[in-house]
Amino acid sequence: MRTRRTNRAIVTLLAWGASLAIAFPLLWALLTSFKTELEAVAFPPRFLSFDWTLANYRNVLADGDYFHALINSVVIAGGSSALVLALAVPAAWSMAFAPTRRTRGILLWMLSTKMLPPVGVFIPIFLFYRDWGLLDSRFGIALLLAAGNLPIAAWMLFSNFREVPGEILEAARMDGASLWQEVVTVLAPLALPGIASTFFLVFTLAWNESFWTLNLATTEATPLTAFIAAFSSPQGLFWARLSAASILSIIPVLLIGWLCQRQLVRGLTFGAVK
Amino acid sequence: MSGIVLEGVTKRFGDHLAADTIDLAIPDGGFTVFVGPSGCGKTTLLRLIAGLEDIDSGRLLIDGMDMARTSPAARGLAMVFQSYALYPHMSVRANLGFALKVARRPGAEIAERVEQVAAMLNLAPYLDRRPAALSGGQRQRVAIGRALVREPRAFLFDEPLSNLDAELRAQMRFEIRRLQQQLGITAVYVTHDQAEAMTMADQIVVFRDGRVEQTGAPLDIYRHPANRFVAGFIGSPRMNFLGGAIADDYGCAAIGVRPEHLMLDPAGALAATVQTVEHLGSESLIHLRAQSGEDLIARGTQDPDVRPDDIVRLRFAPNAVHRFDADDRAMPATDARQEVI
């Protein structure tokens, strides 16, 4: 009994330790964002005993083009995620409910495209984008991020759809539902938690993607990633302001995550089968 | 010709022949039961009729029209699935009305049809519930109601009662049959339970390994099984088979005697050892082992005077004997033969 309790305490401690270690950079950035630039680089570092200030946020919002970048981020992440779902839902449907002998191979092949380092295709894509006039365009970046996230979304939705009993979809087919009606009125509501978490994942990935956004966007299409990066370059390194900019760019994703949370955890009470 | 007709229907899954050139007529307005052990192709054939699987070759005529390439919905058939396959995110009302809604029927008509069907199946009090809040029997009735709403040409049932307990199963068996007779709609019903087949069917189709073994009315099949497989599959407890010297007396490879025709009689020629006695209340089943080694079952009275390890003698009337040749095919009956044992 005693050893059991001790074990549990150890596990709890480990869990807390791990969570803290994971969250530490974020918490540190949060603290730094309220410091002055001098205190931000002070050594030994100060934890809570410093002059709390909102000046960094004021500066970031005043001289950086935060709202421009925010809108770009929303458009790029939202647009690419919508495109990903529009393609991944039908793809996952066909693999989950009409599999062929090659389905497994296709799944693996799709995932294998994620093993290619983006920088390996940077030059050709850059040249294509230059010729097609897609450089520094939100559409161009959204398209590229959608292509990059498609395999993950198709894979996630595939495993999610396989949990939905095929007989329910067959029942809809017998009832005369078109393929579109079958997907929209039967499959989507049943797979909603999975679709929501897939959307959230690809949205977050697109939101935080910085290789393509930094290299393909210069002024018009720059999202928050480029906005943050701007604080670490031309005028020198401003830790406090950089932290404030980072925190400001996290907030929208946190908000969406929090809004989706209900969907993510709700899950549907299945009562159709047995 | 009305009803459903299959001509040379074949379906393969890879190397597995799930339906092997099946010719079958399902009469209009009748209750046809597909029965056979699991994996015999009966469910595949039902899904081929429904259009949920594509036919490799052969013709499928529904009311005289070849519908082998028609979409499931356009065939005008309704299916009740083994798992019920209700839409879990919709109320009973929406489940029942779904087919009419996708067919864009007017709202008033949908409401009327749903009420009508709900009244027929005693579902009226549950119309606003979700499937999760219903009992197994109620879910089953919703599944049937969903098929009923569409006024289909035929009902297809895929082992619809296998998830219910014994009592409910017997009740639903009766209800489904009554409903089908009342509406006069053709029904095709798949089951592995020969008792369900016997009690419900106008016509039984016995399957094995993707082939039809025999087609006929329940009692015809019971009395005149076409081969040893059908003889053993239809009837419970199953038919007793004896080979060796007794079969030689009858001029065949094996004989079959149903448990009700095997009687305890001190003067009988067949000796056997009692294994156990199962008391069923109104009768009993005596499990025996013949001296030649075969396991046998005899139907006994309520309380037969035998104990395990007793050696008893058995008698059976020659006209109750089924004869089978070396290929397990049934041979003509032996009415003219004198009692030999």
C-alpha cells in the first residue's frame, strides 16, 4: 500500500516536472515580455522581482505591423487548413471505406513525402513561384502549406474515419443519400471530434510554419512568424520586445484551441451499434 | 416477372469465390430466408442484391428489370442491418424520416409517414430520443421502421436479431413475420440460425461455400434434404448419421435418422451407451454413443428412465430413414423396404 502511494507520488512529480520543462520556454518568454530590455538580459536572471512593464507590448503594437501580420496569419493558416480538409476528407473517406490492395502503400507513400527536408525543394519552388507570380502572396503560401500538411491530415482523418461503423454509411446509401449527403449529413457529424482535432493540428502547424513564410513572403504576405523574426534582426536583438511579439502571436491559436476544446473532448455518444 | 431473380450471379473477393454462379428466384410477396454456416456467402449475396457490392458477372432482375449496375437507392430495396446502423446523432424521428428527406419529400408528408410508421411499431413515445437512449428491441424496431418508411419493393434483413436476447428474438421474429404478411412486401432474410429459417420462411435457401445447396419450403427441406449437409444443418438437434453395417443393410453409404424418430425400445437392434440426459421440461434429449462409435441424440419423454452409462437399445422406423450415397447426395426413400432391425 505504502509503496503504491510512493510510486504514485513519484509519477506525479515526474509528470509535473516534465510539464514544467516543456512549458518553461513559454513561461520564460511570458515573464521576459514584462521586463525592460536591460532586465531581460540581466545575470543572474530575475524571476518575479523586477519592474513589471507593459511598454514592450505598447512598442510592439505601435511600431511593428502586428495587425497586418495577424490578418495574414489568419488568412494563410485558415485558408490552407480549409483547403487541407476539403482534400483530406474525401481522400480519407475513400481509403477508409473503399480500400483497395494499394491503400496501405498509398498511405505510406503520402507520409514519406514528409521525410523530405523543405530546404531540398526550396530552389525549384522558389523559381516556380517567381515565374508564376506567387512570391509574397498569401494564396501562394497557403497553397504550399496546404500541400505540406495534407499527408498528416489525410492520415489522421483516415484513422479517425475507420472508427465510424461502415454499416451506418451503407444505411445512408440504401436510404438514397448521395455521396455528398453521406459525407456531410452522416460521416462529418460522427467524425466531428476527429475532424476538429485535425483542423486544429494543421491550423497550428500552418500558423507556426516559418521556413516557407520567411523565405517566400517579404512585405505584403508576411505573417506573424516573419513579424517575430523581424525583432531579432536589423536593429539588434531585443529580447523583451521579441518575447512580447511571440506572446501576442500565440494568443490567437490559444483562443482557437480553447474554442475547439469542447469539440475535441466531447466525442459523440455512440448508440447506433449494439 | 415480378420478384427478384438472380441468373448466374458470381462474386469473387481475391481468390475467394463468395458467390458461385447462383441462380435463384425470390417470389414476389414471399418471405425467403438465406441460411447457412458463417462464411457461406449468404450475406454477400444479400449485399449483391442490395447493391452494396458489385456483381462480377450474371444478371439481377428486380421486377423484371436488370438492376445489376443500378445504384443501391434506385433499386427500391430497404435493408435492416445486423448492427441496426442507426444514425447516432439523429433523433428517432430524424432516423425514420432520413430517406424521405434526402428524397426531398415535402415536410408534411415526411411527418405523416413517420407518425404512421411509429404508430405501427409502437415507437411513438420515443420519437424525440436518440438511439443511445433506446433498448436493443427499440433500436431494432427503429431500424425496421426506417426500412418501412420508404415503402420499398423488398426488405433485406441481414441477421437482424442476432444482437437480441432469446426472448426478444422470438418476439421480434413473430413481429417481423406479421408485419411482412400484413404489408405483403417481399422479404429476403439472412440468418445462420436454422430455427429462425424454419419458423419464418416461405422459402428457405441453404448455402454452403458460395453455392446454393437446396431451395424449398421449410418442411420440404426438413423432410427431403437434398444431401447430407442440408440434412445435418436443418433441424435441431441435428440429424443422426450412421455408417457401416447398418448403412449397408439399406444399400447406401450412410443413413440419417432425426432425433424424434429414434426411440428407446428394449427390442431395438441398435445398442448405445447413455452419455447425458438434457431435460427441457416438455421433453428431454438423450445423448448417446452407438457401439459403432457415432454420437447420437434421441428425443425422449419428459422424464425418461435412463441414467448415464446405461446401455440401451434403440429402434427407428424404416420410412424415417434418409439414405445418402458416397458423395453425400440423398438417395430415394425406402418405403418398400421391410423393417430390418
